[in-house]
Amino acid sequence: TVTVMAAAGSCSWFPPLALGVSLLKCLFINAYHSTDFEVHRNWLAITHSLPVSRWYHENSSVWTLDYPPLFAWFQWSLSHVAQHFDSNMLRVENLDYVSPGAVLFQRLSVVFTDGVFIYGATECCRCVQEPKEQRDVLSRPSFVLAVLLLWNFGLLVVDHLHFQYNGFLFGFLLLSLAKHLQHRHLQGALLFSILLNLKHIYLYMAPAYGVYLLRSYCFTQDHRDGSVRWSSFSPLRLLALGAIVTSVCALSFGPFVAMPALLSLWGGPRGPRAFLRVLLICSLGSFLFGWHVHEKAVLLAILPLSILAVQNREDAGTFLVLTTTGHYSLFPLLFTPAEFPIKVLLMLMFTIYSFTALRKLHSGPGRLLRPLEYAYLLGLNAVAITCEVALPLSPWQQTLPFLPLLVTSVYCSVGVCHSFLRLYVSLLRPEEKPKQL
Amino acid sequence: MQTWSLVSICVLLALVVRWGVSLNSYSGAGKPPMFGDYEAQRHWQEVTYNLPLQEWYFNTTENDLMYWGLDYPPLTAYHSLICAYVAKSINPEWVELHKSRGYESPKHKLFMRATVLVADLILFIPAVVLYCLYLTDGSSRKKVSTLFCFLLYPGLILIDYGHFQYNGVSLGLALWGVLALGLGWDALGSLAFCLALNYKQMELYHALPFFCYLLGKSVQLGLMGRGLFLLVRIASTVLGTFALCWLPFLSDPDHAMQVVRRIFPVARGLFEDKVANTWCSLNVLVKVRYILSSDSQIYLSLACTLLAVLPSCVRLLTKPTFWQFKLALANSSLAFFLFSYQVHEKSILLVALPVCLLLNDLPLVAIWFLHASTFRGLTACAGWFEAMWFTVALSKHDTEDMKHDASVSEGRSAGALRCDLAGLPVLQHLFTVSTGALFRGYLETGSLPQAAFLPPQTGPGLDREMEVLHQRRGHGGSELCDCRSGSSITSA
């Protein structure tokens, strides 16, 4: 498939979108932050104050360093800036240390490292096929994708309220995907291996990467014997990657569930878009069946799906179901009353935008979603009112305090499973040409 | 994209930005004994709830006027009373007489911020939406970008949601008045404006244009026929509204006079604090405050204000069109701001509202003024010159000029996104709001915002368990292994 780059000079709308969301993030500096704040502060202290040999042994805090080494080096480099804000936060014994300087530094570091995410989003927008006729900006797929990525509700709420560095990490993922979409597989593989060494949750995606790269990159032609590969330089690195992939395959059920999808990827060279689909199935499958999964992991599926959603009608429908349910499932993460308006308003904003923009983008006969799916999503409103307002104010709050969480999880699981099945069906169906918009 | 979805996204973003600002510190946080405007509003709820109406504006043993005595007209008092009823039902400690002085807590802050948001949602925001959709011309894209800029004006957001005030109510009511006049509903417009006047006496800055416009319109319709009828209707609406608002205070003339004395404190002097108006700036070179007596100061400021306001009002009387009305609003409020007596720096908001109405017609001038009006230090010098230039620019502009400008600019940018109207100014608004919110806290509390740090909500028993659960769930780093039990990746 030939990817058409967006016309140069038409991207004057991108900087305001990026800058606007960055400024909005700054407004949340004093909002509620979770224990993840202390986690990262502790890692800043560990990497700054202790020698490298002690980093993974230090356990005076309960939040020990449990990300791969590259992330530890990332924290180490951040700590050099941190000492100018408040050097007390870099002392390992200062457990649960909070000061205005510490909060300001940590929040701003997330905002600044989101620059990687912005760069990744830029690259992905460039890979989106533009329609032939000149449309106004708001209706272009690249514009819609930029908004869906940069203003993603889940990332905003998890990174800038709850506190994490997902934007930074997803930036690497988006860059890697963009490189693969542009057929620059070496760069894509390098970026993915960097990402793996930053956070090992991305191992969920490793099967898709492994199979795709083995089949479409190592075998330069079909029906060729595998021995031809050994002469070139990159397959050695890819083989090492494949070795890691197979060794952790036994860990969770996710890759087993994704097996038919992986086989289909092996069945014939089907290009980067099929790879993206399988990647999504791996991520979502691991989310559904994996060990000790956190709700934030749903973002691993939502963000790459945005790229497919602006190009394909069927994927847009899946995106709307997955995103709305996945984002709503993040609500229990922000349980403080002060942040309640923020999560509701941001969720409404993103949902209204994604529905209207994708509907306009894929205007045509029929609707994007089936009536039952619409009814399910509308039912989310009732769930929200029940779990956020009615139940906490009712007498059951004392006797059944976990009921809201139960209702939220069970209701959202239906939507997520449904999206998983929709993705699988769309993959195993014979590949149709990407619809020309 | 459909207009309604763009409008709802604009409104939602405006609400998010407002609430984001309100997470920060408020005026006088943690600063006994006087605290700040936040405590003043809370105190008024206490006074209006616990004391009978006759004592609200008087210095009694129960009501110490030196500690944030009521100095706004009755409608503010009624609003405080309504809020007090809600406060009492949530937590009576918030409005307990005497004992609740200086009361501060995260829940109370949430409640107070919520009252500002609710008031905005009911009054200010719908007025802005209706104005931008029905009283501005251009494509729907242009209207939405005007709405975007109007709703994100930093000055109002920072003062209402940062410092803490209820300017959105009075400005919202005034805007409803402008809206009604624009749609030709004169009696309703005067009703809305009278309500605004009875909420904050500073709305007098806008009173002359309203008066001249309605008078001019009546004259145009003919004083012997429909004009007289209109005049009588408006006069009776105004008198009726005032009577209704002041009814409880009219039984005793002394009482009414005391209220007037509270809301117009003439004894305070020509200016207080550093304000970007003429007298403050002039005082740097010529010590006006010491050269002239207090009475002469009043007469001087009155004369200068009237002189500045006269041209636009006379013009409005002779040619009562909506465009002239908007210009006169801007001109009059600016003249009052520059030359009036005892001007407070927050009065710049009264100028900002008419300027926002002109966003669609004079975008460059309007945006520049709105920026200058937001920055505290900058307004001291640049604001004055900017304001004079703006006033001159207003007087030169005529309807025909405006139409010509609009058609030229439309032709140039046909089909493209109006980034010049929406993109850059909105970004600058957002930048101002976010840095303003941060540094306002610094200016209020003397250090980076401390009072705003809320520890995770904890409580005894089950709450504690929930807290621990959320703490455990908060850290999702160990997706592939249970870090507490120490099991490694390879053991399944």
C-alpha cells in the first residue's frame, strides 16, 4: 500500500492544538494526584542518591523500582533538573514527601516529556491518507486524528491528574508505528525495543511485532527459504527480539488467544495496516486475559486504534465503542470530589468530538454503530449517574462500598469484549482496500 | 461539523478551564485575621442567614461592619442568603454566627467554587452563547471562534475562579440586557440591566449608554406616539424592578440611606492601591491627592468623566443603532474606569465585557485590549495609552467602515480556518489563564500555592479501606508481577 503524505504547509493547525492542550495540562498542576506521584518521586531519589548497583535493591519504600533500566536512566536524568526545584525530594528517606516545588517539577516534567507524544502524533498524522478533494480543515482525517490523539481523555486524566508518564511512552509507540507505516522497519523495530526497555507492559504487543517483522521484513519474497536471512545485519537484532517474544509467550493467555490473528498475519504479506490490527488484538487480548492488569492498560489499545479509526469505517465504529467504554472505566481512578467536574466535562468533550468528527469523516449510507451499541453507550450515562452520584449518597455506601466499582467494571467489560470481537472479525474478513474518503 | 457540537465543545472547554483555575488558591487563603474576598463572601452568607434584614447594613453588636461589612446592593445579599441556605443544609458550621469566622476547609472551598460555577452556568454562559450565535454576523465557523475567545477571556476567569468573586452574575445580567436590546425587547432589556445594577453598583459604568440608547430610540419613534408609550413602559419597568429589589428596605428612609452610604463610600478618596487609571498615573508626576481637597477631587473626576462620556452618548442619542450602542458601552465604561472616583482594578472587567462584544467586529483592537487588561503590572502604564488609542479608534469607526473591513477580511480568508480570530488569541488566553492561575496563588499567598494541596480524602473505618484500595490500585507499574509478594516474571 502506498501512503500519501499530507500536503506540506497545510499543518498550521497542529501547533495550536498541541500548545492548547499543553496549557490546559498546566491548569491541573494543583489537582489531585495518586500514590504514583510518590512512586516516581521515590525513583528520582533512588536514581539520584544511590549508586547504580543499589537501584534495584533499595526497598526502604514500598514502591520499589519495577520498570526496566532505561526508565531508571530516564528518572536519573530528570533528577538532575529536579534538584533545582527542591533538593529535599531527592532524599531516599523522605518518604511521602510533598512540597510545592516537588509537585511543580513532577507535573511540569510530564507536560514536557509529552513532547515525545506530540512528535509521535505528528508522524502518525503524516501517514494518514488524505482524500483527493480539498476539504476544509475540520473534516480532514489528519486533523481528526490529531485531536483524537492529542486531546485523548484517557491520557489527560491518567497522566496529568492521576500522574504517570504514559504520554512519553506512547510517543515512542506512535513513532514506531509511524515508521512501520512508512515501511521503515529498522527504525520502527529500534523504537519498539527502546519502548520495551522503558516499560515492559508493551511486551503485550511483542508477539504482533515479532510475527510481522519476521514474516514481512525478514522474508523479502514469498516462498523463500529462511536461510537467506542470515546474511543481512538486522535479522540478528530481530531474532533476539523474537527470542524474547517466544520466551515470555508462556506467561499469559493473551498471546494464545491472539494466535489465530498471528497466524493470519503469517499467512501472507498484508502490509502495515494488518500489522496494526494484530497489534491491537494482542494489546486488547492481554488486557482482557492478562495477569494483574490495570485499567490504564486499555489506553494501549485505544491510542493505536485512533489511527485506524480515521481511515476505515468499520474501525471507526469499533473505536467509538472501545473508547467510550474504556475511558469511562477510568472514572474510578479519580475518586476525589474536586476532580469530579473535570473528568465529567473532559469525557463529554472528547466523546462529543469523537462521535461528530468520525461521523462526518465517514459520512455515507447507514450509521457507524448498530442500534444495540448506541443503546449500550447511552446506558453508560445511567451507570455514571448511579455509580458517581446515587450510590455514594445512598445508605448502601456503608454496607456495600465496592458496589459502584463492581457495576462499572462489569458494565464496561461488555463493551471491551465486544470491541475485541469486532476487531477480530474485521481482521479475519478478507482484506478490502482502504476506503477512499 | 455541526454548530451545536462545536458550541458544546467550546462551553465544555470553558467550564474545564474555569474549574481547573478554581483548584488553585483563593484570595486571603490562610491569612488571618482579615483573610480576603473569599472570607467576605462567606461572611455575607453568615450575616444574611442569621441576622434579620434590618441589621444587614447596620453596625450592631452582632454585625461588625469593619469586618467585611456588606457593601453591595440588596441583590448580592439575597444571593448570599440563597447560598447560605444551601450551605446550612450541607454543613451548619459554615455559616454559624461568629464561630464560622475564618472557616476554611477543602469541602467548603469546593462548595464556594461550585456556587460560582452554578451562577456562571445559569447566567453568564447562556448569555454569551446566545449573543455569539444570534447577534454576530458571519459564518457559523466565525461565530464559534468568537464564542471561543469570549468564553476564555482570562480576566474574568482569574478573578471569579481564582481570586473569588461573583462578577459573572452582574456581567451576565448586563449581557442579558444587551442581548434583549439587540433583539428589540426593550422592556426586558431594562429589567435585566436593573437587576445587574442592583447586584453590583459598578454596573453604573454601563448605565449611561443604556439610558441614551433607549431615550434615543423613543425619540426616534416619536415622542407623541409610540415613543412615549415605549418610554413609559421602560420607566415603569425600571421603577418596578428597583422597588421590588429594595422593597424590604423602603419601609424606613434611614435604612435605605444607610444602604446607599454603604454602597457608595465617598469618604475613601480619589483612588486606593495601584490602578491603571488617570489619577493614579497622574499622581506620579503631580500629587493630585494632596493638592486638591476631597470635594474638589470629586468634582474634578465627575467633570472629566462626563466630558469623556459626552461625545459617544450624544452620538447614541441622535443615532440609536445597536452598533453605536456597543461602541458607547465600551467608551463609557472605559471613560469611567479612567476618570472616575475610587476605581478598583477589578473594574476593568466592566470594560472587558463591551470589548468582548466587539470581538467579531474589531478583532485586533479587542484582543489587544483584553490582553492588556489581564496583566496587573502591565496595565499600570501600557493600559492607559492603549485605552486612549482604543477610544480614539472607536470614535473614528462608523458602521460603513465596519462593513467594509469585514467584507475585505472575509474575502481574503474564504474557506480557511479563522486561526487569526480563534487560534492565536485562544492560545494566548489559555497561556494567560494557566500562568495567571499559578502566579495569582503566588501573589495571594506569598509562595507557590500551598493552600490548594488537598491530601487524598480519608476518613475512619471503611473510608480508610477504600483509601488503601485506591492507593494499591493507583500504582500500575507491576502489571506482569506482584511486586509485594516478590514473585518474578517467569513464574506464572
